[in-house]
Amino acid sequence: MTVEVNDSNFEEIVLKSDKPVIVDFWAEWCGPCRMIGPIVEELSEDYKDQAVCVKVDVDSSPGVASKYGIRNIPTILFFKGGEIVDKQVGAVPKSNLEAKLKPLF
């Protein structure tokens, strides 16, 4: 299950995680975001013991979105050890996201 994070808890949940983290930057009004949302949810179930999957609503958490230069959504950032190690902009198949996630284990 994905976790909703925001400006106030992003550091605690994402940057301090001891597992790789997938961060899905999205908005309610974004069509491609609604397409990729269920894929991120599937990844959170498939890899629940190996990774953390979170969602950041860019409208309610503009600070985090601004800090990481999110200009297009959906944007998915892959974190390991508190650092961005990969990025995906736009809706893509699940296999593309898995290919970026698996090397992080």
C-alpha cells in the first residue's frame, strides 16, 4: 500500500528510509497520473518487503515538489539512502518502473 507523504513528513519517510523509495508526484486533475497510480500501488504490494512506495500530491505539498524541481507530472523519483538515484517522467508501463527499481535492492 502506498503512503501519502507531504511537506512535513517527506524527510522522515523518504530521506531516512533504510529501503529504496519510489516517490510518485501526482495531482488529482492529472490524467496520466491516474493511469500510473494503480501501477505504483501494484509495485508497493509486489515489493512491500524490499521498497517503500509513496505518493506526493503536488497541489497540497508544493514545497517538496519545488525542492526537487518537479515541473511535469507524473514524475517518479527513486531514492536510495536519502539520495535520488533515478527518475521517470510521464506514464510508462510497470516493467519500466521495475527495471529502475530492481537494481536498488
